[in-house]
Amino acid sequence: MKTTISKLYQDYLKEYRGQCYITNEFGFITYVLQYESESIFIQDIYIDPPHRGQGKTKELIESAIKLGQEAGMSLMVSLVYMASRDKEISLKCALSTGAKIVSMDAQKIILSRRI
Ligand SMILES: CC(C)(COP(=O)(O)OP(=O)(O)OC[C@H]1O[C@@H](n2cnc3c(N)ncnc32)[C@H](O)[C@@H]1OP(=O)(O)O)[C@@H](O)C(=O)NCCC(=O)NCCS
């Protein structure tokens, strides 16, 4: 098993950037709870290469959504930046969770799903 993200670094990201983390032996996901819009904003996802293609991303997103629901959120939001590497895979990951495209421009695609 690879080293997981240090607890201190997670604490820093939560306090300074408002980012929450879920980590497990396969990878991690970061998200932000946006109380004004009652939404959970999915940010970064990483799956250790040997464990890719097994639905681990969807599992992490659903775990984050569950925590978002428990915190009172009613919407999941994610962004795919056109400049990002492998943007097609990121878009596929978001769509595979049932999210729909709500807007797009030259820089980004915004997706969301009621939770
Ligand atoms: C992108 C990443 C998180 C996908 O992880 P994964 O565990 O392989 O994803 P899953 O098995 O849960 O697949 C989720 C969906 O994406 C699709 N997908 C995943 N990898 C894919 C690939 N290389 N090519 C095409 N589709 C792919 C799957 O088919 C699935 O869609 P489906 O349910 O409609 O079939 C992983 O490749 C990764 O960590 N990449 C590096 C970091 C990154 O790019 N993160 C995303 C931006 S935040």
C-alpha cells in the first residue's frame, strides 16, 4: 500500500482552503461543502494506477455525496476544465455518476446532480 496523505496536510487543507478529503487504500477525493448553495463541490480525484478501471472513482464520489447529504447538501457539482489533461476521462467519470451538464464555455464544463 502506498503512503496516504499526511493527516497534518489534510488538516491544513481543511482549515486553510475549506477542502475535505476522503482517502482509502485505492486513492483519494477532495471536495468542498458550499453551504450558501447547499452543494458539494467535487474537486480532485486520484486512483492508484493498479486499481483503475474497477469503479473506485464512483465509489469515492458516492462516499463524498453521502457525507454531503449528511451535512445538508442537496446538489453535487463538478467542473471539467478544458485545459486539463485527460479532460475526456474526467468528463466520463462525472457523467458516470449521473451528473448532467448544466453549462459550458471555452474554459470549462459544469456538471451537477440532485443528491
Ligand atoms: C480519472 C481516474 C480518477 C479514473 O479512475 P478509475 O477508478 O479508473 O475510474 P472508474 O473505474 O470509477 O470509472 C469511472 C468512469 O470513467 C470511465 N473511465 C475511467 N478511466 C477511463 C479511461 N482511461 N478511458 C476511458 N474511460 C475511462 C469508466 O469507463 C467509467 O465510466 P462508465 O461507468 O460509464 O463505464 C484515474 O484514472 C486517475 O486517478 N487519473 C489521474 C488523476 C485524474 O486525472 N483525476 C481526474 C481529474 S480530478
